[in-house]
Amino acid sequence: MSLILGIDPGSRATGYGLLKSSQGKLVYVASGCIRLTGDSLAERLHIIFKGVSQIIQQYEPDDFAIEEVFMAKNAGSALKLGQARGAAIVAAGHAGLNVSEYSARKVKQAVVGKGSADKQQVQQMIMALLGLESCPQSDAADALAIAVCHAHTKQVLIKVSGATRSRRGRLR
């Protein structure tokens, strides 16, 4: 069994989601958002680093998965998103976790079945897949979707490689 931390980085809110994955079964553990306050980008990046570090310390995940940067029309927004990702990735690296990165399209395909799914479709499928009674916040649902994508990808890799289990993100 592995505990997966999924992160949906943002410059105003960073979503997180934790799932236990065992032999193809997924169990919801926790999710939420790190709300970013502060006027400067440096303050917000520090909040992301501290928040992700606290989540890692509290739950001790085995795997860390994060969404890749997508090319937006606004280059400034893409740069800020990249910096938010960097703060979260540094927190994972500082804790000794391997980092897996997934495109938004791949995450949507893994959860909904089509890469062009909208946020509401992702939220609804996360509720259905994890048996949740209420719809998680959009950023938290996206983070859970990233964790689901990682669990599915890892399961396929385990089957292909013939590995029997993993520890801290490494196949054995």
C-alpha cells in the first residue's frame, strides 16, 4: 500500500489531495487547499513551501505527484504557476520524495476518460471514484485527480516491470 500526495499548484491557491492505493483500490485520506495570502510572490511561494512541507510531515506520503506547467496565453501567469510548482517540488525534494509530473490532459484522461474534460466533470468523477458524499473544492479535486493519475500510472508500471511493491516511490 502506498500513500500518494497530489498537488495542483496555483499562485492564489494550491490544492492537495491524499489517497491510499493498494492493489488498484483507492481510498480517500484528505484534501484541501493552501490559501495564499500576501502581496509579494516571494511570500506566496514561502506559504506553498511551508504548507506542502507540513502536509508531508503530517501524512508521510510515499509518492508525490504534481501537475506539469501548461502553456497559457498569458506568459506571466505561466511563469507564476511554474514558480508555485517549484516551491512545492522543493518541499517534496527536501523531504526525500521522488517527484512525478503529469500533464493536465493525461490527468483528465486518467480520471474522466477524455483529455478535454472540464473542471466540473473532474469533480464529479473524483466523487464517484472515491465514494465521496460531497464535491471537493475545484483545486482539491484537481489534486486528487493528479493522485489518481499517479496511482493508475504506477499500477501499470508495477505490472509491466513485474515488481511486487514500492517504497517511498521506488519500485522493488
